[in-house]
Amino acid sequence: MASNLKNAHDFRIDNFTNVTNVNPSADPLSRLEARIATGAIHDSDERCDAPKCHPETRVAVQNNLYRWIVEGDAEMEQPKKIKWMTGPAGTGKTAVMGSLADRCAKDGILGATFFFASWSSSIGRRRKTDFVTTVAYQLAQHREDLKNAISTAMEKNPTVLKKNLHVQMETLVLAPVREIVHRSEGPGLWGAIIVDGLDECEAEQYHDTTSTGPRATPTRTNAQDQLEILQVLQAASLDPCFPFRILIASRPERVFREFFDPDMNPSFAQKLDLNVEHNADADITLFLEAQFDLIRRRYHFPSSWPPSGTVRTLVENASGQFIYAATVIRLFDTGHREPPMALLEAILKMEATRKTSSNPLEQLDALYIRILESSPDPPLSVRWIYAIDLFSRSLRAPAFNINMLLQTDSVGNEAEHLLGNLHSLIQIPPHSDQTRTEYGFYHKSLLDFLGDPGRCGKLYVEESERMVFIWDAFVRACAKEGIAHSKVLHTPPSADWWVLLAIAHEQIYSLWNVFRVFHLSVRTVLNRF
């Protein structure tokens, strides 16, 4: 078999996933660009379907944040340069941050953005590794003099890309900024740095986490890496020359509550809690009315549709959760098998899974349960979702490869059979694009729901059961008739039908990672017993 790497040089293979150019003679900014998470930038192609605020909604929130960016605390001797926006899952944090980033970019005051996403197939959006480099690269595009200063810093410190985040921030951001501030005679340097979804940053592991015994290295937690990023940003904000305002959005997890506690650390601007300070009911009402108007026109329904009180009921059910309203509307946009009128009637008649008013997610949970139970085999569909999440988080496996592993018939269309009614929850690529496009999830709250037995009830699947499901699929793949033992992967001879089919679709790197991640996951589970 011909090698795709023939005559290649000056590269490094990291964990079988990334090929990185390490040619020391390359342009400094090109080397920096090779270490950025492009998908995390607000206007990246990966975020083309990212949520944005519906017109005329969340106006007060956006104006509040924009005003702080532009005016800040000018009357204070030491301006507070970091502000935290928080709220539960589904309250529209990412939509607000995305719309705000667009506004700042349009007005020329956007320094940098980073949108973390734990569901993303791009590892750079899930880890801290490329955070500072991505911010620095965007700041280099902000002003020509800053670009030159950052380029010089890269040239003088060729190993900075291998340093920790604190050193990277000092070398690639703070030192160049100080240089510009001290010698600049033109307009002052300022702008916004927007960081969204920091609670979705996953821990970077530097050692083998599957080893056991007295010499085993403790596993880093997500909170540790999230705290490290917070501390790096705080250190930057306390530098007198640092001219940017940093806006951070996350769920109210413990690490953020403790870090932004005003009694413990008064150096931050007053937090903005979407769930407390801004009643979303009016915005959700506006959104639903506009969407139902479009649906009514699309299907030529009478002006009396939807029935009186429909929007009010849905707003009450949403409990401030924009994700509930968005999911309801998405049901009508994804070709659901029920007629629109019957579908709306069924949604309005739904009963929450738990009869308690203290749970603001009960209606969202009820909606998720109803959608999942519309699948011909809900338990099996949930297992597919778990497997899709595993492979999407661990590698960039296209839908085609995942289907080949999970379906019982290699020539059938089990994926469409199981997931066909779940398009409002899962981003399922068209059949013609599945060899090069990954599955995706519209919102992380679906995985949170499935991971909580108290919320998803009988749909809950234990982690050991999830791995057994994937293991059974792997054994089933190996039982297929094949040819000779593969020279590419160390797999049983009868697994070659899968290997060769994937290679024919030019997905060697992805297939390799399916095996690698699967075996690592099995080892992790088995080591617990």
C-alpha cells in the first residue's frame, strides 16, 4: 500500500491524530497558526450553525454586557477587567456570547474569542492546550503593531508552544501588549476577549490514566484545568498595561462560584446571572410567536393556529430555558413523522416526568423523553447516542465509520431506522456526506439528561453497559467474513471487511482512532474491577 507520508519531513504525529509542522524555519505566525483551535473562534466554519439570539431578544442582556465592555468601570482607579456571565444549561449563554461577539467584531472592538464545546469533534475546543495560542493569534490580527510584536516574541522564544499556559500568556500576549502600550503614539489598544463554555473544558492528561498501583499518577480533573485558565486570565487582567476586557460565560459549577466569589476575590466586575437578573419569558414569547408564524405560513394553516394559549403554555413549560423552546421548534423543522398539528397537540399534552415545581428542567426532560421514545427502539437509540458521543469526543470519526461499527447489518440502514426521528436532537449528516461528516449534538443538555438516572429514568444506561454495547459491536464486526490479516491494523483477520471498506473511503486516520480509543476505554473500565 502506498504511503501518504512518502517524502514527508519536518512533522510530528501526536497521539495518532494531529500532524504538526515543526520546521523551525517557518514563519513565526505560521507556526503559531498551526497551534490554534480554529473551530473555537466565533466566526469559524465549525460554528456556522451555532445559536444566536433571535432578533429583538436578549436585548437588555447584550446591551448590559456591551456597555461594560465599552464603558467598564472608568470611574474606578483600578478597573475590573473580568466579568462572569452564568446561568443553568439551556438559558442561552452561548447565543448571547455569539451575538455579542458579532456585534463587537462589527464595531471593531473584538480582540479574541474562544468557544469551548465538550461535544465538538475538534479536540482543540475541548482542551486547554490551544487556548492561549488561539487568543494570541487573534490578537495578532487585531492591530498591525501587535502582530509584529507577537511575531517577534514567537521568533525569540521558539519553545514557547511547549510551555504552560502562564508562560504562554506572558510571552505571547502580555509582553507584546506592554511593548505596544509603552511606545504607541496612536489610538489606545483596547477591546474584548470573549470566552464561552469554559465549564465544558476537559482535563488534559499528561500521563497514563489507566495504570494502577502505588505509583499511578492521579488523574487531572476538569475543574483543575478550568481553574488554571481562570487564573491565567486573572493574572493578565491585573497587569496595568493589559487593555482588554474579558467576558467569561459558564454554568454555575463549584469551581466558578468559588473563584468569582466577591467575598474571596473582589477584583472582578459584578457577575450577570441570566437565571436571576433577566426574565427570559418575554424573549421566549417573542421567539415562539415568530417561529409559529413561519410554520403557519409554510403549511398554510389558518390564522387561528396555534390555538389560543399555546405560546403562554410553552413559555411556562420552558421555565426560562431557551433550549426548550428551540427544541420544540426544531421538531417542526426536521420532518417529524407526525403532522404538525398533531405534533403540537401532543407536546401540549405532555406530562412532566416528575411532579415537582422545584425542577426547572422537568419540562425539558419530558420533551427529551418524548422525542427519544418516538424512536422504534429507544433503549438501542440511547446506546447509539452514547457511542456517538464517545467517538465524537475522542476523535473525528465520520458518521459512516460509526455506522459500520454499530449496525448489525453492514449493508443495511439501521442508523436511519433508529435515529430518523431524532433529528431535533442530533445533527445527522445527509447520507451523501456521511463518509466525511461527523455526527453532532445540538445541545450538551441532552447528554447531561441521559447521564442522570433521576432525570432520564428507564432510558439511563450504566457506563459498563455502554462499553459492553460497543464491545459487542466490535466482536460482531470481527465475526464478519474477511480476507487476510490486515497489515495496517492489528485486528483479527475477519475484521478486514471493515478495515478495507473504511480505507476505500479514505478514512484511515479515523478508523485507527476508533480502534485505539475503543481499546483505551475498555481498559479504563476493566481496571475498575
